[in-house]
Amino acid sequence: MHPPTLRVDLAAVRHNVGEWRRFIAGRELWAVVKSNAYGLGAIDVSRACLAAGAARLCIVDLAEARELRDAGIAAPIVHLTATPPSEFFAALDLDVQVSLEDWRGAQTLDEIAQRRKRTAAAHLAIDTGTGWSGVAAASVKAFAKQASALRHLRWEGVWTHIAGADTLREQIAGFNRAVSILSDAGIEFAHRHIAGTAATILGAPGDAVRIGIGLYGSTLGEATLLLDLKTAVELRAAVAYVKRFDAATRLGYGSRASAEAGDIIATLRLGYADGLPSGLANHGVVYFDAEPARIVGAIGMNFTMVKVPDGLQVKVGDEALVVGDDDGIRLDDVARAAGM
């Protein structure tokens, strides 16, 4: 019995980057490869994205940037969260474009750049409604007045995070007001980047977009006919047990499903400890070759049961496709079935 396997299809990632670039029509695509590229391998995914035309990479921890640089990746890297001043030296050494969220940080970076006799590339984060990174709306005017005197920063970008469709319009308006105040103070930015995967589909403006989960084929549930994306991840699980029940039998924790007499139930070596959402209980499907099989009962820590369709032969050691580029098991399909 071997554990489940997860692989990424880099050809599909390259295809998806091409689709997003076509969709955004001339704007730059920046690939978000934080958290080891969503657990799928930052080095290989970054190379695939850059080969397909991504202009920059976005990370959340400087250790991620170090890994990319050590692998020989020279593309521009943006720190997509407010960079702590204690990490400015490391960021400059790694040629990472930092993000700032207050005057003290901007002043410190300017002083460091001056001592190094160079100009530091910086992005300014604006908090328009998430509470994460950014200059608060009430502080933008004061920041602009102070930061306009800095001479060793190159304002590479200004950005915000969009919380969701319900706040999109309000957040864009707040962002634009902040950028206008900064512009009036003489602070101009090379790039405005607002949109992530879902916000791009919803029409968020900006001359660059940051695509993360969309690299793998998800649109986060935002429907569009203008993107032909492929699910670029494949999750497979081996069959650990196959049982034919001669009498009605309750299945799994909480007895949330039952097998009827004559039913064949295959148990997969896959559970919530492996990341399978518990919400797929009695809702999700898997595929044996081209045949769908319904998940039955609760998702266990290590095991998940499926009802084998009539006439299908399944044996121990066979593999079920749990996530892949097929109807019902694409990323958004699985998320929808799990209630996510």
C-alpha cells in the first residue's frame, strides 16, 4: 500500500500562462510562486512560467527567493507582503523588490540604498480592505509628503489585495484615490498591480496581474468562456481494500453512508491528513480509468471509500484519479463539491 501521489504537469502550466497572457491582452503576468508554488515545486514551476512569458515572480518569504536565486533563476522577484526592515539587506543581496507599508520602512530602505551607493527597487502596498499589508487610507497623504523627499528608491510598483467580488469596486476606488494622492506628491510608479486570479476575471485594472492558483487551472469559481485552462495537477490514490457487502452495512465515521447488499466498496489510501477536504464526503467523485466512482461516507484521516460502479473491475493496487483534467475532478469542481 503506497501513499497518494501528487504531480504537476508543467506543460499544462505553460499552456495556462499562455491562456492568461492572451486574456489580459498586453498586461504583464507575474507568477505567484509563494509557498513552494502552492506545494508543487517553486523552481520547476517558476521556470515553466518564465518560459511561457511570465515577466516576474512573486514570493512571500525571502527564503523562497534565495531558493530561486540558488537555482540560477535571474528573473525579477517581488516580495508580495510588507518586507520587515530587518530583511532589507538580505532582499537587496538577493535582488528582490521589497514592499513597503510605512514611512519608517521607506526611510530605512532609502538610507541603506544610499550607503550602498545604489537605488533600491520598491513597491508600495496600500491597504484597501484586508488589514494585511499596506499604508492605511488615512495615512496615505502623510506618507506621500514624507516619502516624496527620498532619492534612493525606485518606485517599481504600487499594489493592493482584493478581498472579493463584493468589495472589488470599493477597493479599486480607494486604491485609485491613494495613487492619485501619491502622484500629486510627485511619487510615480512603473506598475500598478491589483488583480489576482479571480479579480483578473472580474475586470480589475492595472498594467500587471498576479496569477497564483490560476497557473494550475483554477478560476476560483469565477466563470468565463474566454479562458481554456487545463488542470495542471494530478492526484492519484491507490486502492487499499476492495469489499463486496452481502448485507446492508454502515460505512465510516459517523455512519454517514451505507452499502447495500451487493455493493462493492473500494477504500483508497487517501484522507484528510493528505489534504483531501472533508467536505467531499458523499459529494466528490474519483475516476478509475474513464469511469467515475462516487465517494461514500466520511473522509477518514488516511482512507476514503468509493462505490465501485456496476460492471467495473477494481482490485487492490489499482489507482484512482482524484484530481485531474476531467469533468468533475478539476480543481474548481473539487472545491465546489467540498463546499469551498
